[in-house]
Amino acid sequence: DAGVIQSPRHEVTEMGQEVTLRCKPISGHDYLFWYRQTMMRGLELLIYFNNNVPIDDSGMPEDRFSAKMPNASFSTLKIQPSEPRDSAVYFCASSLRGRTDTQYFGPGTRLTVL
Amino acid sequence: GNSVTQMEGPVTLSEEAFLTINCTYTATGYPSLFWYVQYPGEGLQLLLKATKADDKGSNKGFEATYRKETTSFHLEKGSVQVSDSAVYFCALGDAGNNRKLIWGLGTSLAVNP
């Protein structure tokens, strides 16, 4: 299996621009998670989906952030407009339903907003 | 709600030294407990897990025991290697929902030859 795939791996953009991060979960997994990692705040769960439906978006920082999962093999996290404080590493993870779910992480997207 | 407290780093050890990284938790019910590891430039990956009290998770020479009486899940390894240099995260399932994990802040480990 190819594992969780994220693109791009690195993104540098200017304040005010729209940023779209992409994720392909492991085939057959029915949960998908978006995380943000910073030195100051550690690892934060932004949103997670089950069977393509958003279940908990309480971690999404504000309306500038949106996430979609149009099908079982693709998800996007969009920031519009981007701000310098959005600079972080964004991880996507997927898992298969079960009592002891293991989350499988992608390599992350390092976002820098100038 | 559930929470996890992890010892702060960084931790610096010499090769073959004994490693302990402390993790304590507060929880309702009996959530599963996890240790994840993040190598430089990579995503997190599961190191080991335990699903109930007194369970011991183990992998790659690392061990952790789910201690209900002390609400702890300390990570140990008897002899660390340079290749163990990474950031280690303790996590537990949210109340009634192991799909949503509560994460510690991570402990950075550097092993010198």
C-alpha cells in the first residue's frame, strides 16, 4: 500500500492568497483526519470525517479554513485568505473503524505564509 | 474531558542508555493509550498501544504498560540507539471515542553515539 499521500509537500505563499492542501487516504479506510502541528501549540486536530461526512470540526480555527471530502479517496483543506499565523505543518491521517483505531499519517505539507 | 500530560524535553542520552518518557492521563472510562513516534521530516507513526488496564504494548524494544492505578503509560527502552532519535507523542482516545485522539505535546529525544 502506498500509505497516505499528501500534496504539495511544501507550499510558500503570500498573505491573502488561497491555499489548498490535498490528501489521499489509504484505500479502504473510512476515517480521515486533518491536523496542524506548530512548535507553540503542538499537534491539533482540525477536523475529521467518517465515510466522507464531517463528524467534528470543532478544531477548525476560523471561517478562513474549510475542508471537504468529495469521495472516499480524496480530501482537501483550504485556507482563504491565508495569514502568516497559518504557517505550520499540516498532516492528514486515515484509519479503519475499530475499537483500537490506529491512525496512519501522511508525510505532511509544510506551509509558509509570508 | 480526557487529557494527557507528557514530560517535557528535550531528552539527550548516550547510545545504550536506558530511556523513560513519562506520560500520565486523566480519563473517563477506559480509553486506549498510544505512543506515536515522529522521525525528522516525516509524519507520525504508531509505535505501540494498549487497550485496557495492565496491558503492555511493545515494539522495536520499546515498552509501555497501561497503569490504571497511577493513570500512567510511561515509555521505556532498555538500550537506545542513535536511530531512536525522534519526537515521541503520548495519546489517548477521547471519551467514548477512540477515533478522536488527545495528544501530548511530544518529547524530543536525541541519542548521541
